[in-house]
Amino acid sequence: MFNPSRDEVRRFFCDAWAKSMGETVLSPIEVIAVDWIREHPEYHADLISVEDALNKDYGVDSGRSNPFLHLSMHLSIEEQISIDQPPGIRQAFALLTQRVDSRHAAMHEVMECLGEVLWRAQRDQQPIDGQVYIELIKKRLT
């Protein structure tokens, strides 16, 4: 299982963004990352300097979301959809996208569900419950 450090994640997004600006060939995962970075212009300045990114604190007290966490969640959900894991996420996401009429808005709805199941898993010191995750997404269909 791939478990990058905080610094590795930050370097990945900064490097992918720099490569895209320099019109360098991107790996498939970098292409997906850059697509989501483009959807979030509010994060562009955070991705300019790797050194600044490594030293920046995005704690609750900072008053803003952590761009690297947010972009990582986009990538995680993209991967889940691509392999339909947990089973049913691909269909639930497609239906949610139709309901909200925006892939990006649907992604953010799923992100809220993912955040909740991650929080529950940490709180209860249990693995993530994929079925609960899908149920949370399906609740947003109504």
C-alpha cells in the first residue's frame, strides 16, 4: 500500500503543477492531479514554491483549508471511482453527478462522506467501513 509522507504529497502536487506550467510530460496520476489543480485556482499560489509548501501550516487555526489534503482527497476519490472500490461508488457517484449537475460539486459531496468515514474510523480505531461510505453518498441522492 502506498503511504506517502506529508512532504512527499506536497512535493508531488508542487512538482506536477510546475511540470504542467513548463509543458513537461506528465505521468497519468500527475495529469489527474493537474486537472484538479486547475479546478482550484485558489490553490495555485500554494503550489509555486516547494520550500514554502513544506513549511506552511494549514492547521484549523489558519482559517483556510489545506490545499494538499483537499487535492489528495480528489485523487483518492478518482481512484476509488476508477476501480469501483468500495463496490458501488462508481454508480453512486454517477447518480450524484446527475443530481447536482456538476462533476466537481458531486466530488465535493463525496469528499464530505469520505471525511466522515475517515473520522469515524480514527475515532473508533477501526478500518474504514466501505458500506457506510456508500450509504452516506446515497443519502445525498435524495
